Amino acid sequence: MKKNIALFFGGIVLFVFIFITSIAWSKIFYGESKKGEEVSVLNIEYSSNGSIDTTQDAPMDNPSGDMVPYTFTVSNTSNKDSHYQLLIEEDPVSNKVGYRQEDLLKRSQLEYELKMNGKVIHKGELSSIKKNVLDERIIQGKQKNSYELTIWVHSDVNPGEWENKFYHYQVKTKVIGA
């Protein structure tokens, strides 16, 4: 009889131990969100389109002052810092607007310059960009970064390979962590 009572109480203690351990484990690994906790929020605002029309832009060594850059601003609207990437992606070409795949420039024919807050931070061949990442950085809370992206046909492209061709792109942000 004493063995049965000891087994019964031992089972209850084991059950309580497993129950408390599982609750603690779930709080540690899954966390519990606190009410009112601030989440980092990034906004991207565009002020111009991202496209090149080579019926107007000839190959050149460096962008000239008359080229209009693709401008946009990344702003962190919260008080927390946030880690983000800027990604460049080709826009899908639509036959409805009259573009064909043969009318597109290749990244190997293009160079780029990326400025942040008025200073050049990246420059080179567009084809050298890995995984479409133009820039990666941490932005502080309530901070804004103003970007200017200029893309042009570089001077090594032979005549006949760039005339009447286009390159359409867009820049997106990807939040890595808050």
C-alpha cells in the first residue's frame, strides 16, 4: 500500500515537473511579446523611375551631369535600429508597352554609381553585383538615407550593341533584422 501511495505522489511530482519545464521552454524559445513593444519599420520613397532609354543615353566613361539619377529615400520610422539591404531587380518586360526581350540591355553592358546622402558609396559594373544587393547597412531609429542611383552604358560596348535598347529596374528594401 505504501508503494502505491509513493508511486502516486511520484507521478504527480513528475507530471508537475514536466508541465513547468515545458512552459519555461516555450517562453525561452518562442518568447512572449510585450504589449507596446516597438518594432522597427522601414519605408522607401521613390522620387523618380528606374529605367534607361539608350535612344537618348550614349556609352560613356562616367555619368555626365545631365543624367538624371534614380532617387529614393529609406527611412526608419521607429526608434529602434534596423539592418536592411537594397536590392536591384529587373522589371518584367511587358509586350503591352512594346518592349521585347531583344530590346533589353544586359548587365554586362552597364555601369552604375550609388550615392548615399551625396557621397559615392559604390561604383562599378552592374554585372559585379552579387545576389542583387546594391547596399547593406544598419539605419538608426528616426534616420533617413537619401540615395541616388545612376546607371549608364559603359564605353567598352561596341556600336550596334546598345542603340535603341532599354534597361528597366526597380530598387527594393529587404529588412534583415530589427
